[in-house]
Amino acid sequence: MSDAVSTFLADKLAEYQVLATPLERAQREIDLSHQMIRAKLEAEISERVPALGVLAEILDFSIIDLLVADDRSQFVNQAMVESGLTSEDVVRELRSLGPPTPHEDLALLGLDT
């Protein structure tokens, strides 16, 4: 490769890095802000609807992901399959919450078991 081509390529790489670095930094900040918003909303939802918070914790899923799922029941069923828990295991955990009944909380979401 000629020196002119090498210099041209090095210049273009440097130009790319100068232009891309602020965008990459901004994307990281956006991603962090998105994570913070999700965490805040999920905490608020868990506080208001404890059964949903416990369900998300038991089955290790995001409450937001559940709420935006096209089929919430299928989403929960898939999470149970992935966790290796049965619906009886999940119901037992939810019933340990006490009043208000987790069943009522989940029924409001169309997830009653």
C-alpha cells in the first residue's frame, strides 16, 4: 500500500473516531438513563402491586417486559419454563405474601393462576 493510501486511511479512521466518540458516549448515557427509568418504574410498580414484584423476582423477569408483552400469560408461562418452576411453586410463593391477595393483584393484570 502506498504512503498516500495509508495516510488517507489513517486520516479517515481518525475522523471516524472524532465523530463517533461523542455519539458512543451519548449512547451510553441514554442506555444508563433508560436503565434508571426502568428500575424506578419497576420499583414503584412492585410497591403498588407487590404480587407482581414477587412474581418478577421469582421468575427473574422485568415487570416492564411483562407489561408490554403481547400475551402476558404466555410471557409468564415461558418464564416458568425457563426457571424450571411449576405454577404450583409460583402460587405457593405468591400466597406467602398475605393480604391483599396476590391472586387479586394478578387477576387485575389478566395473569390469575
